[in-house]
Amino acid sequence: MSTTHHHSLRERLAALRGPGTAPRPLDARALAALAANPGCRRRALLDAAGVDKGAVAETLGAPARFGQSRFAFSRGHAFEARVKRDGCVELLRLLGVDGDTAEGVTAEVPDLGAPGPEGRVARTRQALAEAAPGVWTLLDHPLLTLDVAGSTAYLEPDAVAIAPDGRWTVVEIKSFPILDGGADAMKVGAAARQSAVYVLALDAVAAGRARSDVLLVCPKDFSNLPTAEWVDVRKQLAVTRRQLTRLTRIEEIAAALPEGTTFDLAYTPDGRSVTRPAAELFAAVESVPAAYAPECLSTCELAFHCRDRSRAEGCVDALGRGLRAELGELTTVESVLAAAGGLAGDPDDPAVSALRRAAALREEALAEAAKQGAGA
């Protein structure tokens, strides 16, 4: 993408965000959420423009209430400190270095401190380049970058391990437990998507050096003892790459908006600065198509607004992606009920056939229940 194109795109996104409004930075969590729902144009556009979706949701009267509690945040920091204490001996063990048979194995832990994000990025790149062969090197909270729609996203993994053979491994430390050898699938999936973003950023430094499986470190069972499992993120990498490709063409989404559309919360009628009327902001948000799914409730600040709209329009998307896929061309609750009742739909359509069979079974069950109730 040319410099001129980058400049034009930045101007367009700045206009959507509002003049003088600093963009909300994209981080790994935001990019992972985009990868989890690549069909949502609304989130793609607002995140690329750096719009404060939380503030927009507040103005629309549908604020999202999610995030870590102070207790969970403190517990996570304490667990991470335990994993990395004593020169990261525990982390080395989890990476596969057996302390019983490799006594004295230590890791180089270079200082990544530097003024400003640009300085930290430069220091991280220097540490990656200078890692000595034949020894372990652990980068504690390195800072990486990724170009996203013409702007720079700063990404900070918990750690990156450089093995003696020169391969790079992303280490993600989470406070949710691994119980009986397995962890919550949804939480592992979210961690995998987030880690995939870090692998992409490492590939931007040197393609092929980063492993496609990442080390997920969590507490074992109900203790604070660290344990780990390797997570293959190749699928998440492919999805995230596709989504970032869509973001680099974000101007196509912006070009379809009505003239004058803005998500700027500031409004200055007669020179007075007040909050933009909710009706205007509502129209702006609704001008961008969304792809709501229940999973959005834990990842997107606009999820409650989108859920309310999805329900009001009778969209089956609000019931989950799995059911939505099963229903095929039946996209509304009204069309599903009509198909089940024999009032609409192609009887040769598998979804319509299944719905009618389910409706017939329901009628039989209700009739049997009524019959038994009458005889009681």
C-alpha cells in the first residue's frame, strides 16, 4: 500500500472518529476479537478508525459491562510473577528444559526498557537479533508492532522465548485453570486468537522464525502451581491474516456510508460543545452492517446495542452462529416459524423439513400430554 494511500485512509478514518479526537489504540485483544468475528463490518470500521466504542455504547444507552475485576487482575499479575521468578526457572521447565537432567541451565533475560513505545520496539528487535545461539533467551513483555489499516498497533505478549536453535515461541500466561489436563475451550480459543496476533507480529520481524504453536501457561487445578499446554494456532493465524487483509481495504466499507457520517461524540451547535444527540449517533452506527453473535458479549463494547437491534429485527443471529448456519436461508424468527407451520419455505430444504418434523413432534407431545391430563 502506497504512502499516499495510507495518508488518505488515515484522513478518512480521522474524519469518522472526529477532528482532534485521539484514536483508541488497537491491541492484541481487539485484533483477536476481529478475527473471531471477521464478518462484522461495524467493528472492523470502528476499530480501524480508533473510535471509543465504550463511549458510543454509553451514549446509545447500551453500555457493556465486562472485563477483569480488580481481584482477577491482581491474581493474574501474582501468578505471572510466580512463573517468571528466580530467573524464569519455572518457565524454562514448562518450555521443556528439565531441571533434573539439565542442572545449571539458565536463560538470558535482556533488559527491554527504553523511552517511549518506539524505543521499546527498537530494543525488542535488537534483543531478538542479538540472542546468542546455543542458549535460552527470554524476552519479558517485549513490545512488537503490526501494521493495521495504515496505522501501527503496539502488541505486548507476556513473553517470547528464544530456544538454543533460534526458534521463537510466544508464551501466554493466563490465570484461568487447567483442570484434569484440560482448560475451558472458549478461554483457550480466545488465548489462541490473541497469541496468533503476536506470532504475526513476530513474522513481520523475521518470517519463519516464530513457531505456530504457542505455550499457554495456567494454574494447575485449584492450586497456584504453573502448568502448561501447547496450543497450535495455525488456524487462528490464517483467519487473522484474512481479517487484516480486509482491514487494509477498510475504505471500501467507509465509502458506502452516507455523506457526513461521523462517530464523533462531540457536537458544537452555535459554538457550544455538547454530547452528540443519541439519535444522530444511532443513525451513524446503524449505517454500518453488523454481524452480531452471542460471543460478542464478552469481547465488544457495542454488543448489547447490537443484540437489542438483532432481537428487535427478529434475526436468528442472536441465537448463535451454530443455529444460524443450520437454518440456511431462514434468517428471521418470523420466517422460521412460518416454515415450521407449513406457511412458507421449500419442503425439500433440509432446514424446512427438519423444522416441520420438529413442529409435528411437538404437536404430538402436546396432544398426548393433554390426553393424559384429561384422564387424570
